[in-house]
Amino acid sequence: MQATMAMLKQQYQKEESLTKDKLSQLSNRELQVFELIKQGKSNKEICADLFIELSTLKSHINRIYKKLEIKNRKEVRNI
């Protein structure tokens, strides 16, 4: 049981490290967008908060997804 717990803990730390490395690749603006998506805000709300156009937001989101190797908002919220 302890060996299993140690393995799970080690796997979690490895995944956390990979996530931090990927997040460090994001620009400041992409991090802002990432955090707002994580909070559950809609595209319209994010555009209003950051004073940007929808097309600009979509570009940021596409770059975030590519850098983090994810496909949707649900995966953002799971990070």
C-alpha cells in the first residue's frame, strides 16, 4: 500500500512539473486569458474584461491550447 501511495505521489509531482513547464511557455496575456477561462468566464466576458476583440481572444485561446497540448476549456479547468 505504501509503495502504491509513493508511486502515485511521484506521478502527481511529475505531472505537476510538466504542467508548470508548459504554463511557463505562455505569454503574460495568454496567462491572463488562461486564468479567466479557468474561472469559467465566457469569451464575451473575457473580451470585455481585457478590452480585446473576439478574433484576438480566439487567437490567444488557440495558442494556449497548442502550447498546453489541450483541446478545450474543460481541460483548462482541470489544470
